[in-house]
Amino acid sequence: MASEHHNAVKEPLIHITKNAAMPFWKGLLIRAAAVLIAFLLCSILAFFLIGANPLEFFGAFIKGNFGSNAMMAKLRIWKLLKDTAILLLIALAVTPAFRMRFWNIGAEGQVLMSALAAAAVVYYGKGITQEWLLLVIMFVAAVAAGIIWSVLPAIFKALWNANETLFTLMMNYVASFFVAYALVKWTPDGSSVLGELKRGHLPSPGNEYLIFTLTVLLITGIMFVYLYYSKQGYEISVVGESQRTARYIGINVKKVIVRTMTLSGVLCGLAGFMIVAALDHTVTTTSVGGRGFTAIIVSWLAKFNPLIMIGTALLVVFLNQGAGQLATTFRVSFAFPDVVVGIVIFFVIGCEFFIRYKVHFRHKNRHAAEVPAPGGEGSGGSGENPEKEGGGGGERPAEVIPDKGGKLK
Amino acid sequence: MEQKEARNIPLALELKGITKTFGTIKANYNVDLELKHGEILALLGENGSGKTTLMNMVAGIYYPDEGQIFVDGEEVVIRSPKDAFDHKIGMIHQHFKLVDLFSAAENVVLGVKDGKKFNISEVNERVQKIADRYGFIIDPKEKVHEMSVSQKQTVEILKVLYRGADILILDEPTAVLTPQETAKLFAVLRKMKEDGKSIIIITHKLHEVLSISDRVAVLRKGEYIGTVNTSESTESSLTEMMVGKKITLNIDRSEPHDVVERLSVSGLSGLNAEGLKVLDNVSFTAYGGEILGIAGIAGSGQRELLEAIAGIYSPESGEILYNDPKGGAQVNLRKKTPLQIRELGVRLSFVPEDRLGMGLVGSMDITDNIMLRSYRSGFVLLNRSDPKKLAEEIVNDLEVATPHLNTPVRRLSGGNVQKVLVGREIASAPSLLMAAYPVRGLDINSSYAIYNLLNEQKERGVAVILVGEDLDVLLALCDRILVINSGRVTGILDGRTATKEEVGFLMTKSDRVENTDPEGGAA
């Protein structure tokens, strides 16, 4: 009887189950493959859109990041390093809050205010003759500004549960207008271009970016230890996962929110200070240049792990620089680098699916069998079962994607 | 297994060789099941035996890796809940999926595509008609957020009936109901059965299986053990099928010795977030060396009472006095935070009702969850080595089944999650141990492991406060039973002499006899 209906019976073409833990190298391989495929796709796109053959395409990435001759190479590599470092520093600043599920998207404004504060110290501090003292005051002012800009939303969140995402976002615009106002005030000629500040430069032994890059590297290590091995880092994770558990165990949730955003503010302050003292030596409304938002991507891609962030920050800067070179060489719009970066990031995020889930295709020989075989794999101990859990916190272990095409044979 | 093609009346539902794996775990392995037309089939099994997973495949939530599903003798493929409804199968899940701000009827029609123009008064009528037919008591216009748990469940059942389901699957429907509500539900189920509906009811309460079902199918560790007629089974025969070996259903209860006053609560009153009184002049004393049970219908103030003692909930008035077993000093715990309570040297342990939402952090591993109690000990940096040792001890001593110490606790089954939580709370050598529904959702073996742990603590002179829902267990385990009813203490009984009826009466009586409250509710 059943056999008559076999034609009517369709197993979904694909169905998806959750993957058990995957070996580390295998996950790495999948991610590397995703980046490679994305690059190939981009090179095809580049061929059709801007007429760059694959050789020129990849050539641009090499040239853009490492230069075409020895002298250029040094410049380019240092640019790569400093751009990575500043992005990494801002990513580190947003990470503690993200681990606490505090969605701070205001790093842009927090860094900008810090940079403004540092620049203001130079502008108004003509009376401070000692260079080191000027630098210290710049640093303190920048950190103070960063803290004010990041703690304000935290206090509103802690006391009145104000939405931190909207709050921090809007603070960005306020910061941007503060800078615009200061620039108008500081440039009597009305140009609003401050120009290079002659004082308040960090010393530059070896290379002008050396101290800065090493500082960021050191902070990366410190943040890693802080988040994974310190009591405060642990509290951040508990608050992020469950505020009720935090309260139950005696963690002062409000205190942790404010404290963590203070830390974010300190790091944003450092980034703003570095922009003025080590990188740009000036401030404009675009001093941060969207890094406050790109940093969010860098942090997420690294799953909030500071060490992995070194890699993700490098990837994003590498892409931007290479695609930027491509745009210059072929004289196309600078929207093109954004397209390339978007495609690669899409693939990197998309490949997570293949790491977490396993895709099964329909058994080809299924209909031949009268009664399905009970599966040959030996059952090794039934172990645990993700049936309903007490707290209902369990996630759906797997799901079925009904296929539309399955009906057509 | 031979083909049953010769059958005259096809089965309502038949499963053959269903296998479902999650990662390396076989949730179901080669499971067969038969459901006849117009019968109530109980699906019995311990926690983690794969009952819900199996039914989720019938309801279209999961898709089986192997096996076939037949409805009315015809093989079908169920890819989604919609497919399940097309085959007239409806499942009432344990966690309700209702829109709080909608009325009962609005929730019922939500998502129904019958091509008709939406007319709420017509829908109200139709819903009322179905309700009347089976004896549900419900107002279709009432908003869901104003309903009791049992009424919400009714809405879920109506949802399924409205869509024309002939096969109903209920996942532990009685877990959230009082005995009276359970009786009402069973009456409704019997009416549905008379009406020709086929019903599968998932449960692990044996007396319910015996009272409601026609046949019982048993799963054990994901495998199908067999189906028996209920009339030919007894509690012990079913238990044997379920757990695979005979277990004694006796709980030890030693005579309390060296009892000392440990906690004295007086005049505790408090409001909930909506400003309603949840605790009303609660007074009692808990003694070291005894187990004080707290009985009451869910939501009668048990949670607030324990959380008030633990410093999580702050009551409006009253005293919570704790007697230090060492110094004999008395401290008032009211208006203290959990951290202040610890810093006072009060050795208070608390196993909250919501294990993963309050007691533990689901995404963290066992070690990091054990560390919750002790992480403050280090200087700046965490000390993970001691918690790790303790975690290993707990895993070994309490037989926690986990693939690894690094497995996030939310991947463990309910019983193992609870063992980790109870293990941690006991490890800090408490002098006062509070546990809310510690065996909820646990299988028999895990439950007994927890009872033994509580008894051990009592022997050590700990004051144990146990909030429970199974009266049989409370009566067998506790030295005294406090009954709470709408935030008031309606009686404190001796656990050795009290009867179930007495406790049940104190739990449910609507008029406050002992308390002279003039505005007594007109219930």
C-alpha cells in the first residue's frame, strides 16, 4: 500500500542539522576558503565592471598594501600597520561593552570628542612650554572627554534603562557639530581647516608610528587578559548573559555597566589622543572617518576576542587599501573599494553557517528501499539529549528548510 | 517489522524507524509508534528520553534523519507545522506561543488562511462553539495577558482544534496545572476522545498516565521500549519500563535532631511589579536540622519569599532575622543585597526556580558556573583552578552526564543542569539552603539524587527550605510544611501527620479563615 504512494512522498532536497564541535583547523580552513572565494568573485566583478584582468586585480592589492618598490614598500607597510592599529584600538574600545550586550555604536563620537579635547589642549596650551607636560595634559583631556561621552549613555541605561543604541548614535552627531563649531572658532580666516598642529607630537624613534603601534599591541594583550582572566571581565560576561543571574550572585549590574563604559571611554580617549598626537596632528569632523563603525564589524567578526581582532582589523584594512589602489589605478569611484570589502565580509560572515551547521542532501537511493534502514552507524552511548530544558533557554538544535524546488523532479 | 497492510481500519498515526540525531547525540533511534483512532495514548519516558523530539517531528518542528510517518495509513512528509496541520495534526507545546495583547479568539485565528473575510464576532462565536462542545470555560474576548496559565493552555488547545486537528499532541500539559485544573483538562480530553479525536499526551507523572490513557508507549534513552494497555499496567510496571530497573519509591526521612532556630521571618509583606500584594504578612521560623516544605499553587508568593530572603527582591515591610550558627548573633537580612548578605558571613545558598535564567549562565561551561560563587576570592585576576577542581568533584560525585567540563551548561539536560546548580550551592557549606522546585522536569533517578542531597544537608544541621509542587514528595520528605495561598501563610503542618487533602485544602481555599481581612476577595 505504501509503495503506491511513494511518488507522492518527497523528502526535502536539503535539510540542515547542527554541527557538533568542529576541529579548530577545519573551521580555519572553511574561513580561508570563504575569503578566497570572495576574492575570486571580486576579481570577476572587477573584470566586468572596471575592466581589470585578474592579474591587475591582485596586483593592485599587492601594490596597495606593500608598494611597488622598496621605498614605497616601507611607507605602505607602515600605513597598513598604523591603519590597522587605530582600527584595532577602537575595536578594543567597543568590545567590553559588546560582551556585556551593551550596544554602544557611539565610538565614532567618543573618539572624535577625545581628539577634539587633545587638539584643544594644544590650541589653548601655548603657555605650556614643556612638550612632555603638554602631552600628558592632552592625554588626560582626551581620556576625560572619551569617558564623558561614553559614560553618559551608560548612566541613563543603568538608572532609567534608556536605549543605549539610540543614545550613543545620537551622541555621534553632537560630537561632530562640536568639532565643526571649534574649527570655525579656531580658524579666523573662515576656512575651518586647522592645519597641522606644530606641537604635541609623540616622539618618533625609528618610525613615527612605532610607539603608537606597539602601544596598541600591548593594549590588545592587556584587554585579552582583562576580558578572559580578570574578575571584572568575568562580571562583564555574566551581566551580558543574564542580568538576573548577576543580581542573584550579588553583582551590582548598574555599577558594572558604568564601569565598563568608563573603560570604553578610556580606550576611546586614547584613540583620540593618538589621532592628534601620533597620526594626523590635527582634527577635522572626519578625523575618525567611520572607524567607529568599522570597529564594530571588526569586533563582531572576531567574536569579541581581542587576539582574533588583530586578524580581522588587518583583513579590513588590507581590503580597503588594495581596493583603494584598484580604484586609483582604474580611475573609478571610491565606492568600488566598499563593494569589495562588503563582498568579502559577507562571505566571512556567511561561512559561519557552514561551520555551525551541516547540510544534508536527499538520499539518492531512498525510494528504492521499502523500509528505511535504521542507519548503520553504531550507536555509541546515547548520552545527553537536548530535549526541553528547565529554563527554556535551549535553542532549536536544528531546523528544516522546506525546499520549493523539491516538487519538480 | 512486518508490514501491516492487511489492516482494515488504518491507524491514525504510525511512525516507523524514526531516527533523529543532534550532532553526536541520538535523540531518537529507530522509534516506532502507533496511535489508533479515538484513543488517548500516553507517551512516557524519563527526561531526555526523546519524547518531545519525537513529537516535534510529527508536528513539523524537526525533520527526521531516518524513518517514515504514516497518517491514516498513507505515508506523509511533514516539513513544517503547516504540513502537520494539513494532515490534521496539532501540537500543544509546553511553552505557550501566544500574543499577550490579543484576545483568545484573535490568537486562535492568527495565521489561519481560510479565504474568508475576517470577522471577529463570527470568530468569537465559532471559538465559543468549540469551547462549549468540549466543555472549555473561556471568554473568547478576554485578552491573553489577563489569563491564568490554565486558560492560556485552553487557548492553545482551541487554536489546534480550530484548525481542524484530529490528532492532538500535548507536551506535558499538566506540568503547569493545579490538581483541580488537571482534572478539568482530563475531562475535556475524554470528551474529545468520545468525539473521535486521537490524542497523544506526553508526561512523566504515572498516576496521570493511569487515570487518563488507554495505552502507554514508553521511550527510554531515545529508544522505543514498547506499548502496553493501561488497564494491564501498574505504577511499578510502568516505572520499570521507563527506567529499565526497579527502583524503590521510598524517600528517607530521619528524625530531626539538635534543631536550632536559624531563620525567623515575621510580618513580611511586599508588592510585585504591577503593585499587587504578593506577600501578605508572612511569618515563620526555619530550624537548622530540618526540612521545611513550602506548598502552594504556583505563583502564590513562593518565589518572592525566597528571593526576599536571598536579598534579590525587596519587600515593603517585615523582618528576616538570621541566627548565626557560630556566634549566635542575629542579623536582619531585609534591605540587604546578596553581596552584603554574604559579607555578613551568612552562609545562604539558593537554588532558584529558573535555573538557566537565574542560577546559572547558560553559555558558560561548568567550571565558570561553579565559579559564580567563588570568583571574588582572587586579586584582580580570576582563580579558575579551585572552581575547576570543584567542578570535577561535582561531575563525579553527582554523576553529571556531560561530554566535557567545557561544555556550555545549556547543552546539558535539565537534570544535569540542576545537579550542577545544586552541587555548587551545597559546596559552599551553607547553614541555610533554599531550593525552589529543585526536581521540576527531572526524571525519577535525578529527583532522588536531589532528595538525598537535601537530606544530607539536613543531617548536617542545615536549615533546608524546599518549595515544591508534588505534594506526595513534600509529605514524604519534609519535617514541616508551610502552606502559602495568595501570599498568605494558611497553615504550618507537621509533615509526618498531615494529609494530602489537608494541604490541598489550605492551598486552594479562597476565603481567608485565619486572617481577619475585611476586604476578603469575592472569588
